[in-house]
Amino acid sequence: MAFDLWQAAGLGDMSDSGSYSTGAVPSVSNGSLVFPAGVNQAATTNMAQLTAIDFDLILVEPGFTANIGGSGNHMDTSADLVKFYGSGEFWYKDGGGTTDLMIIQAAAGSTVVGLTGSVITHLVCNRGMITVDGSAGDIVDLEVGYVNSPSDVTLTLTANGANVTGKTTVMGGNITSHTTITDLRLYGGTWTQDTAKITEAHIGAGATLIHKDNTTIDEVHAFPGSFADFTQVQVDSTTTTLTITNLFEYEGSRVSYDPSRVTITNHYKMRGV
């Protein structure tokens, strides 16, 4: 298995052999590509050079401060495991495969991360200003956590982009979603569902769900200490109300809605839990 360290000699060109510690541009899958601390040469040119390569690992180490790609200029390759800990911008496109696990834990909450491409089986966002764009494939499972503060993560799921088909687990952060969410487990932070459907939502103590879309929600569980805000539902001449089929409102939670805009089919007041 080839193990390559990104080098400064190639001046940021991914097609230059001087950019790799082996002295050759990667041409065979199943290796590793590491952007090491201290080698702070940005990757800016020929970013699709490695499109046909499927790495075992892409690692951006803590202490790597340069940018990898830029807006509209993503590094285009594939990897089973992607781990990003850098402080420069990270623009990544899985153009040909499926990323089994991607961990984004940037050096700061203001570090820009842009993701696109094919399916991500498991995306973990622990720190950074992260956008999954409108041409991205689906995410199976999404986790949003934090390192030092719940404000470590700002995540935007862009319209027409990745739907989350499995479980979404959130411990903190500020998330804005324009895509379909199947199973939301919101235990901290603020989730704003701007457009698109949430099938099922569980909202824990200290967490806030702001739901603006008017697509039917099958089930909402608002646990003690949570806040579910449906006062900003966007209605139109076609869909005049949001329907919540089953609302389980636990004692100590707060659920706000305008009855002229929100229809609750089955409203269960849960007490003594």
C-alpha cells in the first residue's frame, strides 16, 4: 500500500510528481494521502488529477494550515476514510465512489469546508463552517457534535443536494437544512428545516427545532426542556397548512404553532415522564 505525504516542491499542482513524497503522482488505488503539519503548501492546480484513484485514507493533519482547493475547484478523488483536522479551507469532491466515513474536525469553527460528490455513508461534523452543496449525493448517517462548544459547528445542507436517508444525530451546532431528513435525533443545538421533509423528529432537552417547510411530518417527539417552533411555516395557495400526523408533547417541553398554518392529527400530551 502506497503512503504519500503532500510536498511543497510541486507548488500546489496535483499533477506534479514533486507534490508527493514518493516522487510520483498516485496512479493506483488503496493507498494513503496525508497533508502533514508543517508542509503548508496549498493544493490549487489540477484538482481532478486523482479522480480515478480510490484511497484507503486521506488525512489532513492538525497543523496543516494551507487551503486544499477552493470554491468551484474541489479536490476530486475517492477515499474510504477522510479525516480533516486542518485550519485552511477544505474543498472535497468524491467524484467516483462512496466515502465510508468522513470526519470533519477543523482547527476552528470558522474554517470553511465545502463537500460535494457521491454518497457518504457516515459523515461526522465536529468543528467547522461546513456546506454540503446541491450536487452532492446522499448521506446515509449524519452526526453533528462539537469539540469545545456547541457553536463549534455551522452546517448547511443545500437544496437539491444530499438527503439523509438513515439517522441524523445532533449534539450541538447550528444547522440549516434544505434536504430530506428521515430520522432526526436532536439532542442539542438548533436545527432549522428551511425546506424539504422531515419524516420523524425527536427533540431533546436544550435543543431547538425551527421548522419552516410545509411538507407533512409523520411524527414529532418534543421531550422535556426542548423547543419545537412551527410558527414560521411557509404556506402557499397549494399547501395551506403543515400537517403533523403524530405529536408527542412531553410535559416541560415547549411547542409553538399557529393553528391556522399547522394541523395536528393526533396530539398526545405526555405527562409523568
